[in-house]
Amino acid sequence: MEEDAPAADQGFDLEAYIANYTGHARLDRLLFVAERSAGKPLELEALRMAHDDLKKSDCLHRYPEVVQRIDGRLGPSYALDR
């Protein structure tokens, strides 16, 4: 059974929703929401949160993937740090 992403309407609070998750599960959930919300504002909100979480963590192996998915749409602060 495939799991649905949360509704991308204006009443959806991603911050509150994602507060239920920590660590790798939080990152996986943010990327899932972003994937299921492609082309919608919720996609960039989820990718921004994933990026910010990764920057604060020691687990950077997924950082390039997130930056690639952002694809410059959030400005230079969300470009790949080398």
C-alpha cells in the first residue's frame, strides 16, 4: 500500500507535521513530502527544511542530493558548499 503525502493546501502546517519525526526518519519524511509535492510550494518548503537539517548534522552524504533537488530555486544560500 502506497502512503500518501500530506495535503499541500494552505491549511497544512509542515513544521507541526514534521515535529513528530527526528533524525533519519525526519529527513526521509521531508524528502518524501518534497517528492509528492513536486512543483508546489510545499516541495521547496520541505527541501529547505531538509537542507537546513542536514547542515546542522554530521550526516552529510545526502546533502548533495538535496541541493540538486533544490536546483537554485531557493537562492545562493542553498547552493552546494564545498
